[in-house]
Amino acid sequence: MADVPYFTRETFRFLRELARNNNRAWFAENRARYEAQVKDPALRLIQDFAPHLARLSPYFQAGPRSLFRIYKDTRFSKDKTPYKTHTGIQFRHDQAQDAHAPGYYFHIEPRGVFVALGLWHPDGPTLRKIREHIVEKPDAWKKASRGRKLTSKLTLEGESLSRPPTGFDPEHPLVEDLKWKDFIAYADLDEAFVTDPDLPRELAKLYGAGSDYMAFLCEAVGVPF
């Protein structure tokens, strides 16, 4: 177990202060704090987590591009503040460059720490593949989505249709599952999780609880797990 944590209370202090001072002048004055308390620890975590990720699956990437930029894209947003007030890390599948392909995600924000895995807002063809796979392999889906391995640590989350999707039997026993528009498993966490020096190992435990779920989704969309 490592002795030095990746993130500290100073990480959360910086993010809270950024939320109160979300402007370029303040950020320029505090860039060194961002580098030392957020960006550099995140990159170190990603590097140290890579061996754990490889044991979960050899098809996911852990590298500098796993860290989302702090700069917001404000072109189509009413909120023109320039910076994100959280840090996000995503481990993407190496055969799917789309950010919405199956992946693992870690979100660090004051009073908003969570991990998630799966697919968020997949496009229509991808969504149909998942639904068809559920119909084709209902037992495998129930094991992946309802098994103790998953439910002991993670919760299913996402938007859902109000009606059964077009082309699927409205009387299907898994019709409520077929209504899902997102296929995400997540866990809300406290800030102590982030400041644990053994963070890579703890993160791997949570992601590992969703291995059957991720394997099912990858098979559904046609990529290896």
C-alpha cells in the first residue's frame, strides 16, 4: 500500500474555490495549484492504475488522454464559465474512440464523487444492439445486471423510455430493461475514497464488480472484453 495519497483535501479546496471564481484571471493566478493538486495527481493515478486495468481487461486504455481537459466547451452552452469544477477520468475501449462507447469513468468533485461503467447515451444503432442482445441472452443479462457481484457495490442508473422501444415485444419479461436509454452501473462515494493512498486498488475493486456487466455490453456492441 502506498503511503502518499494521490489527492488530498487541497484538491477539493481548489475545486470549491474554482467554483466560486470561475474566470480566466483567477485560474491564471492559481494554475500552479491546479497542476499540483489536480492534474499531476490524476496523471499519476492513471499511470499507477494501468496494471490494474489490464487485469480487468486488456482492451481498455489508461494514459494521459484518459484525463478530461479542465476547459469547458461553451460554444453551445448558456453557461459561459470557462472551466469545469470537477475532474473526470475515463478509461476507453481501445477499439472504440467514441467517448460514449463502453468505458470506465471516475468523477472527482466536492460532494460529488462517483465511479461509473458502461455506456451513457449510446446512439440508436448501438442501443438497438444492446436491446437485441438482452432478448437473445436473457439469462446472461440477468446474471450481469442483477448478480450479487454487481449489486453488492454498484447500482444501475440512466434514463428510460416511457414506452417499450419500437420493434420489441411490449409483453417481454425484461421490457423494463429494454426501455433503458443508458446502460450505466455506478457508485456514489465520499471524499475519503479519493484521498485513500491505495486508490488504484480500491478503484479496481469497484470496477471489478462490474466485469460481467461490461463483458455483456462489449459482446453486445461487438468489441472484445
